[in-house]
Amino acid sequence: MFARLGSFAVRYRWLIIAVWVVVATALTVLAPNIDDVAVSDQRAFLPSTAPSLEASELMKRYFPDRFSPSSAVIVIDAGDGARIYPEAKAASASSADDAPGAAELVASPAAQFVTDLTAWLGGPHAPSGVDRVLSPTQGDEQTRASLVSPDGQVALVLVRFAKVGTEQETKEAMAAIKDHLRDTPPGVSAYMTGDGPILAAYGSSSKGSVDSTTWITITLVVVILLIIYRSPVSPFIPLITISLAYAISRAVVALLGAGPLTISMYTNVFLIVVLFGAGTDYCLFLISRFREEMADATTPAPAVGTTVRAVGETIASSAGTVIVGLAMMTFAELGLYNTTGPSIAIGVAIALVAGLTLTPALLAILGERAFWPRKARHLREAGYWHAWAARVVRRPLLALLIPVVVLVPLAVYGSGLVRDFDLLGDLPRDDETRRGFDVLAAHFGPGQMQPLNVVALDQAGLDTPLGLTRTAALAGRLATVPHVKSVRSFVGSLPDPATLRVADQLGVQKEAVRAVTARLERALDSGQPWGPDAQSAAGGLLDLYGYLSQLARGYPDITADPGYRQAITALSELARLAPEVEASTTTSLQGPPPESADQFATVARELLAPLRSLISGLEALQTRFASQPEALLLPELYLKHNEGLKALRDAYFSTDGTAARLQIILDTGPYTPEALSAVEQIRQAMADSGLQGGVEGNSAVLLDLRGASDRDLTRAYVFVLAGVLVVLVLLLRALVAPLYLILTILLSYSATLGVTRLLFEDLLGTAGITWWVPLFMFVMLVALGMDYNIFLVGRVKEEVAGNGISDGTRLALARTGGIITSAGIIMAGTFASMMSSRLLGLLQIGFAVTFGVLLDTFVVRTTLVPALTVLLGRWAWWPRRGPGRSPRSGD
């Protein structure tokens, strides 16, 4: 197969080059920009069944006015020692009385900036993506109090956007706001933070990382190839090959991203480093073998054919390992993994095809000129690698033990690595969103920026007496969760907690009836007509009847209570007398004749008895409920006559009353381990309460990411290792060699974890390793690290067949040492370019894979693998007795 492929590349070399150029050009023109279709919102990578996303849908369904796909927090700092409102009291998030009222807002430069900013964002010239604005200059006193810091120095303006932060409209809105914030008064600082700006900062930093990584990668590849071949021509062969492969891969992935696939902002940078690393390695092996073959050939055609036939299978197997390893990420739960892995696998497959067609075509055209001004030559049978190979083969046990003794402690230390989910910590310290959060955290507390919303559901209703009791109990339980600073609920937000207590409500109603009775008695004693008071009293008694009916629906057992029966009977009697009351009142208002006074007196005396009975009944009910302080009721008559209470009810209960919202402020940042632990306990408290619902907010999203990432790491261990094992078994036709090759890579990976933890956690003082780094690191090191083992073992198969285990292993190591080391340095160099990134996660993955590849190149492949091969002897090829031999053939 590979011989025919080599002949095809030679025969149609010009056509092959033309096809690659045309396809790359056409796709680049037709495909969208990959950065425009990539997303940075981690929620987009969670499955739709994730609890945080389900809770988000509940918020959107039941509280549409309180839900926004994306938001920003504008932080206005008046400066050290200054105040937003100099003559106003310092606002307190816990007391509305301390908030600056509308009449108290003083026009300081900072206050005027807040006013002007609010007017712009809420006016006709606001960016089109802005949906709603909440500011200290608007809303009720409680809202204003929560938006000015206790020390008065900092104010917040909350902006909600109509679309998610990755949409172009939202990006443009945030850019316009950012430009507006540059015009602050002297001494006043303004920052924009929140989930929308954080995602935008990620996208911007990622694009910058791609640019720097691309140029550093290309420069490193050219420099390393110049050093290896000492020719200005040779570096351009892999550079042209991989550049065209990358252009096509980028376009294909971008087209998929614009269609069915959700691709990550990291996809492009991984495409660059993997394709320029692995792809250049494939070209390097072809060029090196071609140089050997060309030394004995007079024309390039036979040399190209022999080269592709000799190393084509090894390169295809190596690339197959990478492709299979990356493709196994399809089984991951998180979209970040199950889309990025296959996307890179597509790129590697395209690079493989380019390496086996375009590179031979270029070599067939250039011939010996590919090495100008030097000549093609054979590898020298002496030098460092020959000496090293002889030492390893001579003392294989020592060569095995020394690396193991060094690497095992590092591997054990790496098992304690902590994954960090702090999105802000991943950004540079000088980033505006991070500085804005630091100011907000210092003056409000770190949990103020992104509070959690708990949505509780009960089809029986949560604004009912039982529902109010359950939500109040839930709020009390949530307040005891560690790191919960405050819980805002309907009951907890009432100015007077007694408003909902039934005993207090009955007391208020009793006193109202008593006041009516007293006025009636005074009117009777004075002989004066009751007048308009009668109509007002009648309306009040009608409301009271509605209240008692609602109370009976909420507490059905009171219908058997004597006090309730007495009150209802009294109200019925009063209703019977209502026409007479109306007649006597109307007559008296029209200028009654002398007999009207007698009529009024008669009716009044009839009213007094049921009124006094009503008072007695209400008093009995009050006594009953006084022993039940937990008995609550939201009276319809209160909502009817109190707009403020109705607005508060609508803020915390859905229209149909089946959903309740509780807002939780933490005393820690939204991305900390403590915040994630708090969400876990909040969910457990919800489950214990028997209420359905969920927890919405970024901390909940990160908790789901952590859980899914844990499960995906387990899947990666199983599927990636299984896929690579299958490729190795098919390539080597053995079982033992594939197993110890995988074990050596696992040791290398674990030791790299230890070194990465030592550097970043212990020496640099970071909170941990960015959460997605370990899995990508595992897949990259297993798949790419296995490359060099395959290159080595492929040559071992070739040499052992004619020279025996020891000599064959020595010759294979000696003859591949230089080229595999060069390939490893190129791969490490491309990943090292990621360390130029401003994102901590990319810096960490760049360092980890760079170190891991170098460890594979200089320790695992040059020492552990050949030592194990020699020690195991023919058992390395079990169940075969050696390369090219069946189990029944002789030694």
C-alpha cells in the first residue's frame, strides 16, 4: 500500500501540489473565521441535563424579568477616602434606612457620572444589546442600598444583556460601554466585570494567544530544522506541508463550528501546536529517511518510493495513535472535550495525508536540492547515540531503575494535584475584569458580583400558608450553610416580619373592628349620623370576610374552631343588616326627618351585638394562632391595598405562585472551592426540604463542570488507553510490548503532573492547576508521547529481525536517537510557544506537555523502553517469538 502511495506521489507530484494549494485556498475563502464561531462560555459545553442549566431554564420560565442570558457589573470607585454621595449616609446592604434616598443624592463628580451613565444606558442612545439597567439612582431604597458600598466609596450599576456574552450584539454592547467608561472624572475609576466581560476577556486573551503561538511556533520550527539539516531549503518542506494542512483543518473545523459542532476557543491554538508539532515530526522522519535513501540513488523517484514504503506504516501508526487518542474524547460528557478532541483529530488526519502525499511530492521535485548546500548522506555509525545505546543495552537493569527511582516519587506527588475552577484567576492580574472584581470584593464582599438564585417549585403553590412556611424554613436552612452570607427571600425582605404572621394579622383585624365599633358607639351616644364611615366600614368588613375565607382555605381545620364560627356568624348577621345600614345612612345624608334618628339608633343597636361577637371570635382565633408563630398567610387584601408588597411578592414568587425564588449572597468568590461546596450543600438542603427546583448561577455551573470533568477524566483513562492499546497491538502483533509502552507513558504523565504541581502550586503560589489542563495533558502526552515509542519500536522490529534482541535494540536506538530527539524537541517547542499566552491555563498546559514530551524523548524513549525491551527479550513480543516470526517458528 505505502509503496503504491510513494509511486503515486512521484508520478503525480505537480498535480498533488496544485490540489493541496487550491483546496486550501478555496476553503480559507469559503469558511468562516474559526475565532468567530468558537465559544468561551463554559455553559455551552455542559449537557442540557446539567442541574445548573435546568435551574437556568426554570429562572427563565418563572422569573423572566429577573433572568438575563448575560450581564455586566460596572464598578465606579470614587477613590480612596472619597464617597459617591458625600453628604449621604454610607449605604448598608442590610438596612434600607441607611441608603441614600432620592432627595439625598449629592451631585459629586462620581455621583454625576453614575447618573449620566444610567441615563445613557437606559436612554434611546444605549447599545442595542442592553436589556435592563439597575442603578443607585433608580429603584426603591432597598435596591439603592445594595448598590452602594457600606463605606460609600463604590457604587455598582448592573447591566443585563438580551443575548449571551458570545453573541456579536452583546460583544458590541460591552465594547461601547467600555469606551464610555474611559471618560471618567478625575480621581474616579470605572471597571466593567461580571460574567459577560469575563467571557469577553477570555476570548480576547485566547485570540492574542493564537497570534503569539503561531509566530513563535513557526520561528521555532524553522530554527530547529535549520540546525538539524543546516540547509535553508529543508525547513520549507514541512513548513509548506503543515501550513496547507493547517489552513484546510482550520477551515473544516470552522465549518463544523458554524454548523453542528460547538467548538471551544482553545481549539485553534491546539490545532496550531499539534499540527506544527506532530505534522513536522512526520515530515522530519520522511526527510531523514529520504536523505539516507538519496545517498545511494541517482534520481529522487526511487528514493521517494523506498522512503514512503519504509516509514509510511510507522508514520501512519504514529498518527493513528494520536487520532484514536483524540477521537476517544468523543465519549466525554463535556463539550469542551468531546468537540476539541475530534477537531484536533481531524487536523492530524489531514496532516497525515499531507505528509504522505504532499511531502513526497515536494521531495520528488527537489531531490538532493532539498539538502542544499549539503549533500544527502547515510547516518554515521558512531557518535553520542551509538555510545548511549551501547550503555543502555549493556546495563539494562540499571538503566531501568534509575529513571523509575526518580520518577515514581514525582508521580506520587502529582496524585495530590488540585484542579482550580477560578475563571478570574486564569486571567492576567492587570485585566480590567479582574481589577474590577477586586475593587468590588474589597468594598462589598466577593459574593456580591454573582449571587446564586434558588428556584423552588411546588404545584400546590408556594405563596400559600404552607408554601410560605416551607420557603421560610428553606431560607432558614440555607442561611446555616457555610459561606452563605445572606439569603434574600420574600419573607426575609419584609420590613416587618409580623406582616405574614396569622396571629398578628388577626390582631390587626380585631383592632380595626374594635375601632369601627367604637365609632359606632360614639355616633349612637351623640345622636349624630354615621355618614361615610358606614360605607368604609362595610368595605372593611367585606375584606375581612375574604380574609377569613382565605385563612380557612389555608388552614381548613379552623372551620371547626368556635372562634372562627363565631366570627363568620357575626359577619353573616352584619351582611343581613347591610341594607338597613345603607338605608339609614342614605337618609341621614339627605337631611333626615326627625324619625330618621330613631331609625339610625335602632339599626346601630342591632349592629353592636354582631360587631362585639366578631371581636370576640377574632380574639379567640388570635389566641389559637398565638401558639403557632410559624403560621403564615399572604392576604389578598394586603396585596390589593399595598403596591410595595405586591411588587415584592412578584419579585420572589412566580405569577401562578408555584415557584419561589431565593437569592443567596456568599462570603466568598463565585469561583472558589468554598463556593462550589456551598452549592453542593444548598442542593442537598433543597432535596431535604422535599421541594423541587434548582440552583442557578456561575458557581452552580462550575460545580457541574467539576463533576462532569471528574467523570470525563475516568472515561479518558479507559477509552484513550484502550484505543491506543488496540493500535499498538495491531502494529506490533504482540501483547506484552504494548502494555509496557503504555505503562511507561503513564509513568511519564504522572511524573509530569508532579513537576507541574511543584512549579505552579508550590513555587509560583497558584491555587491549583486550571481544571481542564489534566485531561488535555493526559490525552496529549499519551497520544503524542506514544509517537516516539512507535518510531523507536518500529525501527526495533526492523533491526531485531536480522540482529537479535540486544543488537537490534542497540542499533534501533542508535539510528533513531538523533531524529527522534529532534522530533521531540520540535514537538516540545511548539507546545512551549503556548507559554507566551496571557491565560494561565494555556501557560500551564504548554509547560506540562513541553516537559512531558521532553521527558518522553530523553528518558522514556531513550532509556526505559529499550531497557525493558532487552530485559524482557523475546517475551516482549509475546505471543510471537520475535518480529516477523510466528509462535511455532524457531529462534
